[in-house]
Amino acid sequence: QVQLVESGGGLVQAGGSLRLSCVASGSIFSIKGMGWYRQAPGKQREWVARITKAGTTIHADSVRGRFTISRDNAKNTVYLQMNSLRPEDTAVYYCTAGTGTEWSTTDYWGQGTQVTVSS
């Protein structure tokens, strides 16, 4: 089993920045891909960014150029640097981890951290 704990959410004005962190514990040797998803009120959950163990990344079109996912394997931590935040980025952000292929990211989920962007 893998446990994921997110931190770093909060309230920020439009145009501001936040950095989310997620620390993994438990069977960390089994983790391959890690990622971030988000769910806004009344909307379906959507993926935001994913990263392989080797550090290859992919970002959703809606955040590309503004958000950056990164990973420190020595600290078992994945980050999401969020710049130029917009009100539509308001959501609960979830950290995820996968144990299958290098792009597997959804076997485990954190509890989520709230990000609110005011206009």
C-alpha cells in the first residue's frame, strides 16, 4: 500500500502562484508514475499533469505553460508549481501514484488539497 499526503493549497489572487507538495509513504519502491488531478465544484475530475519515475512529464492543455510538475525520488515527493493562476483553476487537487507502467498514475490517491483563486 502507498499513502499520499498533499500540502500547499490555499487562497490566492488571480495571477498569483502556489506550490503543491505530495509525500508518498508505504510501499514506495513500487511507485512508477505520479500525477495531479483536480475536481472543481460541479465538474468531473480531470487530470492536470503526470510524471514518470525518470522525470518525463506531460501537462494538460489547460495548464501547459503555467503549471509544472516535478519529482524528487530521494524525498518520495512530487510537486506542482502553479503560476499565473486563474479563477477557473479553483478545485480540490489530488496527488496520485501508479505501480504499473511508467505512466500509470491512478492506483493510489491522496485526500486532496483545496486551491481557491479569487478574481
